[in-house]
Amino acid sequence: INRFDFSSFLRATGKFTPRCGYEGSLTTPPCTEGVTWNVAKTSVSLGLEQYDALVELEKFNARYIQDRASYIY
């Protein structure tokens, strides 16, 4: 995957929101490090067509849903 300036993309679409960033790794194998994660402080809506396009890119997130081991009361 080539380097992608996500901030420029959000500005161009008019959906730029404040965000937090941190260095981490991919969430799917091979879990490559050196990834910069950007997490929006507020949610950005996504249309069904956009969602379908993202699902097509990453068909499976490498982990099935699991039951929680503990509960918070």
C-alpha cells in the first residue's frame, strides 16, 4: 500500500474532524509495525456504497467475534 495523506482526503471531502494519532501495527496478519493510526474524536458517517467498497478491500478482519471473559457491573 502506498503512503496516503488521509488529512488531505478528509479536507477535500469537507469531513475533516479533530483526531488523535498514534504509532502502531496492522490489525491483520502479518501485523506489520510502523503504521500511523488516526482516530477521529467524533464519528464520520459512511454511506452503504462506501462501506461495501471498504469491505471489498478487507474481506475479513482476522478475528471472529468472541464472548467477553468478564463483565463490568
